[in-house]
Amino acid sequence: MLSYEHSPGGVGSVPKSWPADSRIARAPDRDTLVMLAHPLCPCTQASMSELARVMAQTQGRLNASVVFFQPQGAGLDWHDTSLIRAASQIPGVKVVLDVDGTEAQRFGAETSGHTLLFDSQGHLLFSGGITASRGHEGDNLGENTIVALINNRAASGRSTSVFGCSLAGSKGKACRH
């Protein structure tokens, strides 16, 4: 179990610039954060808690969306989950439904909780997770990096591992816990 908890998920080909064909709104006047998530992934609850901390520490200086995977023809159990409700309650966060993972593919996300930060011109600043391991809340490099970048402070890195369940391998299924 410990091995699984500390094993990062996959990361696809992350674009260095905002995908031109994305339907997610990028703010032209401030940085934009995008988190890709599976609405049934229990690991991602910790990522939602960390996102709430990021939003509180950046105090309105960040445009943020959580993009939830939805299989084609998904029932209500995919549209009304505790994760979607948690994301919609974070001040300043928009919830977007991603039918068949189209946006996840555009952003190169393969693992629930993958978080990307782009500057106001659409250049990638950060890519990775905002938890230190699968399902664990608390101080971590990803969260600290995003907050430092938003607050115009030096950041120690620009990427971290992502800890969550697979987005692509879970079409129509819950995570593997």
C-alpha cells in the first residue's frame, strides 16, 4: 500500500503554451490555473483541499478551473460527486465538465489532480501535482511553487510528480482503490 501511495501517475505531453483549441477560459490579465480531475478519484480530495489553500493564499490574483473527466453519456453519479461539489465551493474556482477527456488530452494530463499554471500570455509556468503523495494533504512543493509564482517570489522548481488515479484508463469506471 505504501508503494502505491508514493507512486506517481503518468504525465503526457504537456504543452509549453496554452492549447489554442481549448474551450477553457484563460485570463488575459492574470495567471490561469487548470486542474484536471476524475470526479470519482478518492485521491483527488486532498488536491481539492490544497487548491482551496492556494486560492486563499493568492487572494483573487489567479483565474482557476477544475476540469472534470466525464464519459460520453454519463449519468448523474458522474455529474454530482463530492469532488465536484468541493471544487464548486472554492471561491474563485470554475468547474468545467470534460466529455471523454478532450481537454485532458489537450493539456497532456493523464492523472487526476494534474495542475498546470500559465501566465497571462499563455506560457506554461508549472506542471504537476499539489500533494506530496497520493491522498495526503499538507505542505508540499507543488502548492508552494504555485503560490510563490503568483506572489512574485522565487520558486524552487517548475514541475512535480502527480499523485492520483488515471484519467485515460478510467473511462466509465471509478478509480482502482
